[in-house]
Amino acid sequence: MGLSGCQSISGPFAGDDNTPKPGTLGSLKPAAMPELSSVGDARKITREQVTESYRALLPLLQDPGKRLEVRHRLADLEFERAETQLVENAVDEMAGAIEAYENLLAENPGGETNDRILYQLARAYDLRGMRGLQLDALDRLVNDYPRSEFWVESQFRRGDILFRQNRYAEAEDAFMTVINADSSDGRRESFLVNAQYMRGWSQFKQEDFRAALQSYLSVLDLVVPGDTSVVSIEKQYQTLTEDLFRVFGLSLSYLDGARTLQSLFAEAGEKSYERLVYDRYGDQLLEQERYSDAISVYERYIESRPFSAWAPRYHIRIIDTLQAAGFGSTIVDRKAQFVSDYGFYSTYWHQADEETLRYIEQQLESLLPELANRQYALATDSTGQASREHYLAAADYYEEFADTFPVHPETPEMLFLLGEARLALEQWPEAIAAFEQVAYDFPYQGEVPERAREAGYASVLAFREYAKTWPAEPEEDYRSYAEFQQMNRLRFANAFPLDPRSDDVLFTAVQYRFEQQGFQQVVELSQQLIARNPRAELLAESSLLLARSLFELEQYGTAELAYQDALQLIPADDERRSGLVESLAASVFRQAEVLADAGQTAEAVSEFLRVGVVAPTAALRANAEYDAATLLMELEHWQDAIDVMVGFRADYPDHEQIDRLPARLALAYRETEQWERAGDELNRLFALATTDEERRENLLIAAELYERSGNLAKAIDTWRRYANNYPQPRDQFMEAAKSLSGLYDQTGNDERRRFWLREQMAAFDEAPEEADDRMRYLAAEASVILAREKLESYNAIRLTLPLNESMRAKTDALEEAVGAYQKTSGYGVSSFSTEAGYQIAHIYARLGQDLMDSERPPGLSELEMAQYELLLEEQAFPFEDNAISIHEQNASQTRNGIYDEWVRRSFDALKQLLPGRYNKPEILTGVVDELG
């Protein structure tokens, strides 16, 4: 059951009309008894009937609790009746209700439902304007019944009364209890906005303005939605919100104004309604003609929220305020700052929404030309550094206008002025870019404006001045700049062909492109210029560049004719004529080369020879003959090539290509199997070689060629020079040593042959871990050759009397032969290792056999001879046993997959030495198909 409304707050808290303010007592709806109807009967029961029923019931009740309940109900009915009379007829009959409630409290001071009675009693006092008694009832309720459902509302009512009594500190505490009350049951929410609002006023009345502002922020947090539109605020809070904006300004006026506002939101954080507060405060200050303070408000907002959509709007509002106040001295600076902060180059521009960008563009459309023209005028009226700074500022504004409004009708003029400003600053690239935009980048309708032609030529002139600064630049940058200049020339010449300056600009482009070797473009441009029929000087020079470019493009037949035309146009005393003759010869020379590349050899040779006819004194003639020889070699006409090269060597001994002939002649001689002459040419190459590696390779090939030619003396001499001078690489050294050992074998010089055989072995033995299989093989081969000589020496020794002396020589030879073969075996080459194994076994077996076949001493008796024979057998047996063992080891190589001649011979020897084991005939047994 609700309370009836108290009177609305008057004074500064009231609205513009008498409507009770939200959250006050007067704004609450009055309570009403529920309408009762009997079951099945639609007739209404009146309040009077209900009252009479309760009065009739009361004497009949014996239970004190029920009697109290009925009396409470009767008091409520009386309150309702009196309230209706007061509202409808302005008649105060509330005394009865008050008396009833007071009696109930007096008779039952500790009753559980007294909070409701106190609540109704406070309402009754309120309706009669008895504020003191009302406050007493509310105090009793909040103190005695802290859990009452009416506690939050009663606290709010207390605060309202205390505020009216100017007891602001107590009122603030009461409103704080409402704000801090438990919100779980939802009772606090209907009072929260007004409690915050009234708390702020309580603080304001205590002159605690900063705290009051914090309270007002709390109110706005509750009532202002996120879209910041006042229209979107709930209707019941619109008047309150507008009051808040006004009281904000009032509170700020007692503090530090805009600075306080800024710090307030800095502490609270960004709010959706922040701009509204600033906006209303600024408007208030403007209404009071406090222009500086209003400007400060806008500045503080911009400082706090530089990227807000309202920042540029406030900036313009500052400018408007300055104009309205007559503060003209700073307006230009403010306009410049607007461009800087919100223009096309600003950080703000790239994050602004479309609507804000449109607003900014509207401002910039007038601001930029105004600022630019002002700076340009100041620049022309000043000198030195001041003039330069004004030109810089003007250029920046012109450029920003063009970037901001690329299709604006005024943009070409802005760009032309930009170019002029950049020229004054000697900022050549920027000036050129601006002029080129004016000349070429706008879709002019009809005839091209004079301004465009002037801009185009101005860019050409600017490039000329700019080019004077390039020599100090790096080469790569210099070339890049020059290419941009060339593009600029061609754009002007092609865009404005009827301009009297166009021919000279085009010829300059031809010259530059020729210098850069862009010959195809030179041909096209020079032909284009010639077609314009320029003055004689340009015609002659263009023709000459055309001829040279055709030559460079390998159009040699056309170039030959073009050179002839150029010679007719160039004056006779021109120093360049001799060079043109040389170029004419080169055209013929190149035609010969083309024929040669096409495989037309005879025609190519004829053209090479025609060089001497066309230009007999030309330096190119020698090259023509040289290339003729080259062609013959490519076609494998070796002897013809040899004849030409031999003649060339005789005719041009100092020619730059003379040192290349030995290699070519060596090749030709090899192809014609003239090995010795080929070797001679390689010896020439040896003398011409610039590196040790080249000399080594030439000497190696020469030695092979001499050996192949059969000239043993030259072959031995060359191989020996190689081996003595190039011990590295080892593998090649061993090949050289092998060749020398073979050559000395052919000449019968056994001592030198053995020396180079030992050199092969030594080369391997010095670094076996670095050797490959071929080197190992060569070492083993050399070793086995020397071992075979030792074997021959051993075999040649016969055992004769006296046996002890011949036996000593034989065993010495045995040790040498066995050692040599063991060395061979140590190289691990199977083909030589098995030979070594066989021969070592053979050596031992031979010694045993030689002992048995040795001479017998004369004069021995039969017994003595028998004893001597037995002695010989005892001496021979160990050698035969060693031989068997070594043969078996050699034969065992079959387990490793090796079965060559020497393994087979070891098996044959074992058949003789151990026939019982190794010479058994194979017995074949037939297959038994059946048993029985």
C-alpha cells in the first residue's frame, strides 16, 4: 500500500511548472483500497459498507491479535476516506485517522506491524503539513524497523524533510543511506535517481561543489543513454537532466570553470553525456557573454577528447566565438590550427566518420585557399628566411587543398600556385609534380587551356634547373632522375606538338635516349622529329642519331644506308666524318657476322673480306680476317683456318688477339692430328699463362700431345718438367711418373725407369689416406714391376758347389723378392695381391726344389750320398711347407669372390704339392630310382 504524494519541492529544485519532481514525495501515486466484489456478484462494495462491517465485527472478537488487526484495518479505511475528502473537496478530516494510528502505537508499542502504522501515520502528518511529526514517525520507523519494506522510502522521505529544514548534512546522510541500500529486492531503484540528485543538492548547499558535481555525474550515469541525445532520455528525466546541466554550470562557476570540468571527466572517465555537459556549459557562458571562458570550455574538451567527432566542431565554435567577441588577432592562427589538427594530413582525418569528414571538408574548402593565398602574399612581400617560411606554408596549404579536393574546379589553379611556390623554394621535384598535374592530369573539355601548356613547359624548365643538382647524387639515383626528366620531355612534346618549343624539347629527348642506349626509342623519336621537318641543324643531327641507333639495333643493312645519308648531311669539315667511315665499315662487318650466324659461311667470309674494300684503312679489317679464321674453325675447316691464322700471325704480330692464336692453333693441329705442332702451341701457351694453374695444365696437355706424336725426346722432356715442377696434385704427378717410366722403358733406360716407378710408390706412401683407387693401383703396378725384376734375379741364381756360398746368395735374393712382393700385396689391389701371394709361395717352393736339384759333392759313397740326400730333404721341407701355407692363403681369396689367374695357379701348385688333398678325382654316383 503506497503513501499519498507529499508536496513537491519548491525553489531551485522545482521545474518550470508545478509538476512534482521525479523522486520526491509529491511524485508518488496515492494509495487506494482494492475494489472488492462478492463471488458471483458483480455489485461493488463501498468503503462505508466495509467500514460498518468491520465496526460490527469488532465487539464480537475475543482474540486481542484479531481485534488489533481489525482496528488497524479501520484506521486505514479512515485514512483513505480522509485522503479522498482532502483531494476531492479540500476538507481536512485526517484527525480521526491520526488518532487511530497513534492509539494503535500507544496500545501496542512493540508490535511487529508497527512499521506499517508508522508509515501510514507519517503519510497522514504529511497531508496535514505537520513536518516535524512526520519526521519523528519516519525516524522511529527507520531506527526501530531496519528490515521494513518501507525503510528505503522512509529514508528518502526523511532526507526530503531534512533538506527543506536546511539540515543539509543530515539530508545528505539520509540520501546516502538510500543510495547504499541493498538493491537485491528492487525497492531502492525507484528512489535512486532522485536520491543521487538530492544528495548533489545537499552537497551544493554545503558548498561542497566538487562532491556535488560527482553526484550529478552519478545521476547522469543513470538517466542518459549511450547515444548522448537529450531527445533519447526518458521523458520523466528530461526536465531533471536539463536542470542538471544548469546546476553543473552553477557549480563550476564556484570552482575553476573549464579546468574543473576537464579534471572531473578525467577522473570519471569518458562518458556518453560528456559532450552535452560541455555544450550546455559553453552555451551558458556565451549567454553571459563570457567569451574567453566559453572558449576555454571548448579548448578543454578538445584537449581531453582530441579524436571526438565534436572536437572539430568545437574548434570552429572557438573561431566563431572569437569573431563574435572581436578578437581578430588570433583567428588566423586558430584557422591554421584547425587545418593542422583535422585536415587531410592529420591523424584525426584517418579515423573520423563520414559525417564528420563532410563537416571538416566544408570548413577546409574555404579555409585552405584563404590561408594559402595569405601566406603567398606575405612571401612576395618579404625576403630572406621570412619569405621562405611563408612560401613553405603557402605550398603546404595549396597541396593540402589539392589532396583534399582532387576534382574541385579550383584545384588546377591551386596546383599551379603550388608549383610556383615550390619553384621559389627550389624544391624542384615538388614543383615539377604540381605543374605536371595541371598540364596532364585533368580532363579538360575542348581546347587545352593556356594555363595547362604553361604548366607543362614550366615543368620542363624546372627539370633543367633540378638536373643541375644531380651530379652530387649517387649514380643509381642520377639515372633514375634522368629517366623521370625524359618522361617529362616526352609528355610535353606529345601533348603540345604545335607549341613552338616542342621540337627542341623532342630533340633533347632523342639525344638523352641515345646517351642511355635506348636505340629503338631513338629510331622512333628521331623519325617522328624528322617527319616534323625541323630546322636544318636538328634534321642533320637527328639523321645521324638515327643511323647510329639502327646500327646498335643490329639492323646493319639499313644502318649502312643511313650512314651514307648522314655523311651527305654532315659538313665536310666535321671532325666526326672519320668516325662515320669507321661506323660504315662496322655495318658491313656486322652483316658478315649475321651471315655467319645464319650458317652461310661462304657469304660471311666474302662479307668479312668486303670490309677491306669498303674501308681499306679501317682498324676493323684485322678483326675481319681473324673472325674469318674463327668461322672456318667453327665449320671444322681446320687446315684453311690454320692457313688464315698463320697468315694473321705474320701480318698482325702486335694485334690484341695475337695471344689467343696458340690455343686456337693447338686445337686445329690436334683436329688434323698434327700432334707435335699442337704441343708446340701449348708450349707457347705455357709461356703466355698468367697463373701457375694455367701453366700446369698447358704443360700437362703438351706432354700428352708429344707422347702421342711419337717424339719421345720432347715427351720425356715435357713430362719431366711437369713432374719436377708440380708434385701436386699427387694423382696427376703419379700419372706423369707412370708416363715417364713407360717412355724410359721404350728408350731402354732402366735406371730412370726404376726411378720413376719408385716415385709413383713414394707419392702414394707419403699420404695413403689422401689417395684414390687409381693412385693405389698405379703404386701397386709400379711395385709389382719392380718385384718381378727381383723375382727374375732370384730365379737366375742357381745352387752350385760350394753350396753354402750359392745358398747365401739365393736366400738374399729370396728376401729381396719376397719383400718386394709383400710391398705389392700391402697396397691391397686384388689383381696384384694375388700375384704377390702366388709368387711368394712360388719363391719358397722354388728354393726347396732348387735345393733338391743342386749339385752333389763328388766322391761320396752310396751311404754318404743317401745321408746327403736326406739332409737336403730336411733343408727343403720348411720351404715347401711355407709354400703350401702361402698358396692356401692365396687360394682362400675365393671366399672373397676373387678367382683370377694367380688364385687358379695357386690351386694348381697345391695339386702338385698336396695331391692327397687338392688332386682328388671327383666321383659321380648315379641316381637310384627304385629299391629292391
